[in-house]
Amino acid sequence: MPYEVTFFTGDVDEAGTDSQVFIKVFGVKGSSSDIYVDKMSERFERGMVDLIKVRTQFWLDFSLLCTAV
């Protein structure tokens, strides 16, 4: 089952990244491993909103809480 994660990138000077981005999903029964988010060409640029679908390898009762690393 895919989950949708929305990334909001700020609209200030130097906002955005070309770095690798990973998320980790936490739930009441544990957490996922690090999930790599492919930057592609236009993701994580200044002032952008990116909606990305991710999958995990196992079932969790998610209280979705994501952090970018």
C-alpha cells in the first residue's frame, strides 16, 4: 500500500537541495527503514510542493510522522 508524503520547500534565498533525501515512517508498532526519495529533476527546489508516493516493506499501524534526513 503506497503512502503519500508531501514535501514543502521554503521560498527563501538558497532554499532547495541537490542532496540525497531519505524519510523514515514511524508508527505505534515500529518504524520503517530509511526510504530513499529520488530527487528527479525538479523536486526539492525553492518554493516547490512535491507529492511523492512511497511504499514500505512491512505493515505498520501508522501515525504518520516523517522526517527528512
